[in-house]
Amino acid sequence: MELAHTDVLALIAEVSATFVGFSLAIGLLQANQPGAKLRKQAMHSVAELAMISCAGALVVLVVQTFGLSAETTWRVGSGCAALFWGATFAWALVRYAEAGHSALKDKRVKYAAAISVLGIGLFIANITFPTQMIGAIHIVGLFLTLVLAGYLFLLSTFLINADENAA
């Protein structure tokens, strides 16, 4: 079975791995800087989102090797991505709350939460109501994880000036 977009999936996996490396480097290099509490949470989320994107791309390529139909392959990939993102989103909300930030009150985190809900919803819609654009929709969902990872990376690298929770 020939599956469309495999080259894009491989590229997404490569870019995602780079995001994981950068998030670890920033997390280690700026561990004691002002805003370290929120920065740590953001870098943790960057790494998680990059891993979701990487896994969401690679699971499609792995499932393809079983010779299933393209629709089934994409649906399995979207299901895995939705599960991964949903679980890490829930854990991230808890981590941010423990650090003293709320997805409902902090506008920087609110944008990330909104994009997460949109992305998870996109993957769920792709599973539930598959169309001829199933592969493209899956890739858009993976792209959203990278966009969000990039946003959080920039937020933690350049925009976090002070940790409001510092004692």
C-alpha cells in the first residue's frame, strides 16, 4: 500500500527531535535565571509537544508496515496523537497549576491551552469523521504541536522575565 505524505512525516519527526534537544538545552542553561519556575514548565511542555509530534508522525509510518488501508493507518495515527496530546495536556495543566499559573488566568498559558484543545479536537475529528483529506488533516494536527512548541519555546526563552512565585 502506498501512503501519501510519508516524506512530510519523516521531516516532522526530524524537526520534532530538534525541538526536544533545544528544550533540554534551554532548560539546563537557564535553570537558575529569573522566571525559572515558569520556564521549566514551558520547556517541559516543548519537549512533550515535540515528542507528540514525532510519535504522531512515526506511528503512521510504523502502522503502514502492517499493510492496512491508508484510512485505517491515518486513523490509528490520529488516535495515538490525540491520546498522547490529551494526556500530556492534562498533566501540563496540573504542572502549571502547581507552579502557580492558570490556563484560565494567565493569557500566555491560555493561548497554549486553546491551541491544544483545537489540535486534540482536530485529531478526534479525523478519527470520527475521516475524509479524503485525512492525511493532510493529520499533518496539520502535527504542525499545530510544532507551532505550539515553538510558541512556548519563544515564550520561555525571550518573554519570561520574572517568576511571580519566587520567594
